[in-house]
Amino acid sequence: MMQEANSVARDTHEPGARYPSLVDRVVLITGGATGIGAAFVEHFVAQGARVGFLDIDASAGVALADALAGQGQSEDQSRDQSQNRAARHKPHFVTCDLTDIGALRHAVASMKAALGPIQVLVNNAANDRREALADITPRSFDDGIAVNVRHQLFAAQAVVEDMKAARAGAIINLGSISWMLKNSEFPVYAMSKSAVQGLTRGLAKELGPYGIRVNTLVPGWVMTDKQRRLWLTDEGRELIRRGQCIDAELLPADLARAALFLAADDSRMITAQDIVVDGGWV
């Protein structure tokens, strides 16, 4: 039987490795209000980074920013400092529909004004909506590409001059193992996520001379609240058990910890790579 963590929230907040190079580093995360994105926000804040995040869900974004601000400015902060850990900065949230490239550019500009030049970009936002081949329309196709891959390119475009000026930076694009597994019922999602890995390799070659690293973080089936609510069944649990080498749930925190490493100086010679975090499924 697949092992379940006591709770996703508890696992997310367990202390992990500390990365001194992330202290005060400016990090921009897309789709950061819930799920995997929220774990990214929480973990980078805990490292002492200056975090900005974008999401279309205004209420969830504000709630997360307020919750983390409360942690960072109270007794948690003094405890972190007493343990020689970086003080937590309040994350900066901006509501944004990432499929609107003009709005995306404006949101990134406001992040720069609030936090300073962007040093790390985590392109997380996506939507794994199920839609069979027969049901796809030109509109739904364009929507799927826009939410899953197009914004990644334009977000990178919006921050890359900051990174070039610094002669350093890290871009982390979120992929998926879904297309590797030949999953059915969401061909547009699979197509867009396979394209992410091509985007990563092209950008890595173009931006490498400026000291900018670009990698794809490739999740397996991550147990977010949405996945549990909409898709996880007994059949799904059995599929995971048979597919993964490690008999345990894959949690948002597992992805967040990998992202910290890819953003930190510890991974300075890692670029153009697909970092798969899936419990050994592919």
C-alpha cells in the first residue's frame, strides 16, 4: 500500500538543506498561490529569499502572502535568527492572468520595482485540464498552449536583461512526465509540456554565455489538494504504486526542495538539464 505523509502541510514546513546563496536573492514564481507553486513560495521565503509571485487566484495569493508574512515577522523569525538562519522577508504578490502577455510584462515590472532585479525565475503556472482529441477546438488548443508554455518564454524574456546585467541567474521551467508516459485524454497538455523541455535547451544555449542557467524540473504525479480532490482514486493509487520505484506519495515539498538546489549557487554548472522528480516512474 502506498505510504501517505501525515499531512502535506506538515511536510512542506519541515526544515531541509540551507542555501546561503539564496539569502536576499530575488525570486519570481508564477502560479504561486496554491499547490506546487505555494510550496515554492514557502520554501524560498524560508531560505531568506525576496520572493515575488504571480497568480490569477487573488484571494489565495493574498492569503498565502499574509500567512507567510505573519510567520516571518513574529517569533518564528527570532527563532530562525537564533538558529543562524536568514530572516524571512514578506513575499510580494501580484494578481495576474499569465495568458495576457501585456499583463505579465506589467506584473514583472511591478515586481522589479518592489523587490529589485530578478535573479531567479520559476515558471510554474500550468493547467492539466483533461480534454480528449475529439473535444479540442482551436480556442481550447490556443488556451492550453498559452497557460502551459507560452508564458514561460515571455516571462523569461521579461527578466533576462536583469540576469544578463548581473552575469548570473537561474530559470527553472516546470515540465511533466505525462507525455513521457504516453498518457491519454490531454494531448494539448502533453504537447505543451514536451515543448517546455525544448524551450529549456534552446534558452540554456543562448543564455549560457551570460552565466544564466536554465533547467526543466519535471514532476511526476504530485499530491496537491487539487489532484486529491479531482483525480486521485483507488485506481490512481494503484497506478502510482505500480509505476513508482519508491512506494510513497510525491509531495509539493519534494519539488520545492529540488527547485532550491537549482536556484542556488550549488548547482552553478548544471544547465540545459531535465531534473525528474517522480519517485522513479520514468
